[in-house]
Amino acid sequence: MKHLLGIVAWVAVAAVGALALATIAWHRGEPISATWFVLAAVCTYLVAYRLYSAFLAAKVLALDNTRATPAERRDDGRDFVPTNKWVLFGHHFAAIAGPGPLVGPTLAAQFGYLPGTLWLIAGAAFAGCVQDFVILFCSIRRDGKTLGEMAKDEVSKRGGTIAQLAVLAIMIILLGVVALVIVNALKSSPWATFTLAMTIPIALLLGVYLRFLRPGRVIEASVIGVALVMFAVVAGQWVADAPAWAAKFTLGGVTLAFALIAYGFAASALPVWLLLAPRDYLSAFIKAGAIFSLAAGILLVRPHVLMPPLTRFVDGNGPVFAGKIFPFCFITIACGAISGFHSLISSGTTPKMIQREGHARFIGYGAMLLESFVGVMAMVAACAMTPGVYFAINSPATVVGATPDLAAATISSWGYPLTADTMAALAHSVGEQTLWNRAGGAPSLAVGMAHIFSRTIGGERLLSIWYHFAIMFEALFILTVLDAGTRVGRFMVQELLGRVWKPIGRMNWYPAIVLSSGLIVAAWGYFLYQGVVDPLGGINSLWPLFGISNQLLAAVALVVATSILLKMGKLKWIWVTLAPMTWLVVITMTASYQKIFSANPRIGFLSYANALGAQIAAGKIPAAKIGEMQRVMFNQRLDAAVTAVLAVMFLVLLVEAVIDWHAILARGKEAKLHETAYVATQWAEGD
Amino acid sequence: MGPKPKKHGRSGHGNSTFLVSLGMTLSRLWQGLREWSGDAAYETYVRCARKHRVATVLTREEFYVEQLQRKYSRISRCC
């Protein structure tokens, strides 16, 4: 009877999910309620978790709870710490959730709400969650080895090096592009700039508190820190209202870029307890709080989604970024559906803390479902504003026109009515001087979040506070990615250079620290600077580059996972990783090809460079601007080269893996698996 | 609070009153929050060091700095 009830309940969940998906897919005309998005996502997640992840756990991976995990065998109180399933879920989620699932869907909203939402949901269930889960499982079975080490053991020695280089490359591009998102959110905004600047002294204060006054008392320090940051959000308004102060904090893109580069260098070279760690604690609490509040806000307010399901920009001429739905919707969404970066967390900290193999399903598959939900919420927040406003915030001036009246006319001519007064009133209501041309996703998401929050608490009066709270929340955890990433990048550079000249590899030698920190910030700082000065807005070039590198890393992870499944004798189920891998190969290779060779200058790096060259040759560029345009041309060619190198590196790994698979399947080569030996758990059944 | 049982058996408070079980739930949530945030890391370490009879146990301050060094030397945050 109970069994029957269970079946009925699951059929009901599936039916509601199907109804909600059908509603958002076929709805036309009147604006649709966000409730349908939440229902479609949550019901699909529940069914996918109940059925697909159970199938993966039982049939494909055969999780074994009698097998001792690395945390049990090596229990050292430091890295290998057996951790409660729920706590580890939170830990893993906090590690994988970054700005990607917020920014990607916001940008992809230019195609309309439908393509992005469907890919967020389906991509997570069949690709992203599978990758996170399988890589976590593989790493648990190998004492917590990293993706690079597993690629070396299970694919080829070269595969390991390629994975390592790919990680470094994606890290540099990632840091450049997320820094650009902050710059676009802060430029000409004294309020937001002041608030974010204040988080630095607040973090230093907490650093001293946690190091000398109350070592390791993270919660109490974070409570103090969060209170101070909230005060800084409010105080930002006073700064913006005082002309003398406002002038000091009103900065242009280039100044902000150099400030961020200096910050990244300091965070990497200073002792970690002083700046990096306390900011990370602060950001973890604010991130968790803001994500929960956004979910609660969407459920309470149930905003209407004003963006149409599909916009005219599915044709590839979108103002936010150029390129057709296939492949650019998938490349742009990236992290909310599948993120290669997650495979580094799944083969990093988490496998060393897991108590039982069986928990890998909940933590690996489950946490990614939640990440996908964050992406769906970002999509709802971006699509809940008038489409005209969305395009005004996210389009560069070179596409829509430099003056408000001109830009409003352009956007209205696309069929998304907008007046310059609407934008002026909106900017005023959120306490900003202007909201035009702020590509990058952060400001439009903040406007969306502020509307949702203010309809829950405070109304119009608090709109500006909520807007700056949202900007602070995004910027704060982008900064956390920036400083933690710079530091890890520094270690990678030191390790690589240490192979050439040993002293550079010494982690405590100050000249080596300064040199390697300098190299890594120079690398991402270069991409950031090129984005800031790019006439097309930077995001148009850099976000696809980031998306391609991220999805290529996911493809690397799925190649490794496929090799391992094959060697485990799971040929029958090989499609669970082979199918998403093939899909990623198709989208990344198509996107790479188009970004390099497309004849459309807004898509192809090379044709953009050539178009600028032709303009210079034809004398259409003023003499004073020629030097600047030549730098833009160089940057475009550099981006083309980076894309090509990444694609070729991946193809080398893929070919090596395919040769190995062929040898195992057709020539009977011994499938040597590098798992650690089975050790029976000493822990009682339960949990 | 108290030390967290490693073996997750349900402790026998099935018949206790609503308030007691509410208290238990809150204390578990609090403990979970402490473990999630790293607030309880030192206690976990000391428990582990005692279990394995480690000769020199780090002080709270030493452990805090050492743990941060390790944590931020590898990828701990994602995009």
C-alpha cells in the first residue's frame, strides 16, 4: 500500500512538472507567472534525482557503503575529515556556487526566457549533475586525487599535463571576465564603489580578530562582519549624496580595473589570514543568505516574467553578445547547467570529507541541482523586468547608440518599447546616476533582485538599498573568486616554473611569491583591461571565451569519466557520460570555430580585427584613435589564438582517449583501473 | 552542542516532548552551521589528534593559521 502511494505521489510530481514545462514552453501573449518556472524546475529536479541519480548510483557506479571512504581510512582531522552528509552538502554547494550561474542566465535572457531555462534544467539533470557525481565518485575511489592526476593515471601522461594547463588557462580567463563584471557594475557608481571598498578594511579587521583576538571563531567574527557590511551598504548612500565624497568614489572603468588588479596582487601576496580568509567567510554567509532570500522572495512575490519566450535575437544579432542560440546559448549559460570547474571541487576537498560512498549521490548530483535552481532564479529575476530595460542595461553603446534618446529609439525599434525617461527614473530609484550600457549581468540582476526584495520588505522606499545590497552581494563573492583564484593560480605558476628553476617553486620565498603573483595578475589583468577598452563592451568577446574554456574543461572531465567507466566494465552504461561529452564537444568546437573564423565581425575575432584594419586603411578612424584600435585588433587576434590553443589541447586529449578506448574494446588491451584497494568500513550501518 | 557522534545512530529521544525535540533540532542546526562554516574545525582536529594519540597537538591559533594555508592553496571556490 505504502509502495503504491509512493508511486502515485511520484507520478503526481512528474505530471505537475510536465504541465509546468509545457506551460512555459507554449505560453504566448500575457506575461507568465514565475511560479511556473519554480514548479517546472523543482518537479524535474525531484524526478531526475529520484530516478536518474538512483540509476547512476545503483547500476552505473554501484556505490558501496561497505567500502571505507578516504575520510574514514585516513582521518587526520585536517583534510580527511568525515563530515555529516548535510554539512558536506552545504560545504560542497558553497564551493561550487559562484557568479557563473547568476551572470550566464542573465546574459542568455537576450534569446528570451525559454532556451536558457530549458537548458538550465535539462543540462543539469543529464550533464552537469552527472559530471559532478561521477567525478566525485572517481575521486573517492582514488583517495581524493585531483582531475589532473586522474587524467594522468586513467587516460595518458600527456592528458594529465593538458588538464593542468587547461585549468590554469580557464582560471586566467575566468578571473579576467568576472573582474570585468565587477568593473561594469561599479563604474560611475560612488555608492557601490564605496560599499565594496569598505569590505576591504572590514575584512582586515576580521582577519586580525580571527588571528589574534579570538582565533578561529568564525561565526562570531562573521556576524560582526556582516553587520559592518550592511552598515557600509547604507552608508554608501550618504557618500553618494555628499558631492565631495561622491567625486572620490566615482571611478571610470580603467581606474577600477587597475584597483582590482592591485587588490588581486595584494590578496595573493599578503598572508592568507589577513585579507583572503576573512573575506571568504564573510562572502560565504552573505552568499548563502542572499540565495535563500532570493528563493523566498520569488516564492512570495511570484513576479510576472515580462520577457517573451523567444526574442528576435535567436537569429544571432543579439546586442548583449552576438551568435545564434546554437551554440551560444549553451556556451553562455555554462555553469548553471554544467561547469567544468565543479570537477575540480568534486576531485578536491569534497571526496576527502565524505563519510560513505552512498552520500556521493546526494552531494554530487544534489548540490548541482541546487546550483541549476540558482540559475533558474537568476533567469526569472532578469526576465521579470521590462525587456526594453533589460536591453538598455546590457547593451553596449556602440550597438544601441551613445545618447539615451538614441538608444531608447533603437531598442524601441526592435519591438521592446522604452523611453529615456523610464531609464532615468529607474536609475534614480535605485540610487544610480545611470543604468545604461552596463553589460555583465550584475546590474540587471541587481535591478531584478531589488524589485523582488522591495516588494517583500520596504517597498519603493528601500529599492535603492536593495539594489546596492544585491550589487554588494555579487561583487563580494566575485572578489572572493578573484582573490582565491589569484592565489591558487600563483601556486600553479610556481609549480610549473619550479620545474624549470627550483627556487621559484618554494612557496615561502618572498621574491618567488611576488614574481608569480605578479605574473598571474598580469595575465588576468590583461584580459580585464582589454575587456574594459573594447568598443563592443568586452563581455561580447570575453564571456564566450570563458564559456568555451569552462565547457572544454567539463568535456575533459567527462572524457576522464568515460575512460574510467569503460575500464570498470560499464560499457552498457557508457552513454551516461559519453552522450553529454559528445554534446559538449559539438558545442565547444562549433563555438570555437565560429569565434575564430566567422565572417560576422561581432562573432569572429579575426574578422573583427580585419574589419578594424580595413577601417584604419580607409581612413575612417581618427588619427588619435588609431593606436587604440590597433591594440583592439591585437587583442582580438590574441583571443582567437587562445581559443584555438584550448581547442587543440582538448582534441589531443580526446584523440588519446579514443585510441585507448579502441585498444581496450577492439584489441583486448588490459583495462587497468587505478582505484585504491577495497577496505571494509569499520563503522556500523545506519544513517 | 557537545561532540558530534561519528556514527549517526538516531539517539533515543523519540518520546520526548515537543520542546525537547525542538531544542535538539536547533542544537543540531547550530552544530551543523559551526561545522559548515569552519567554526568547529579546531574541536574536530583535537578530537582526531587525541584519538590517534598524536604527540604534539597544535594550539587553536597554530591550527587556524595552518588550516588556512592549506585551504587556500588549492581550488576552494568556483565560478
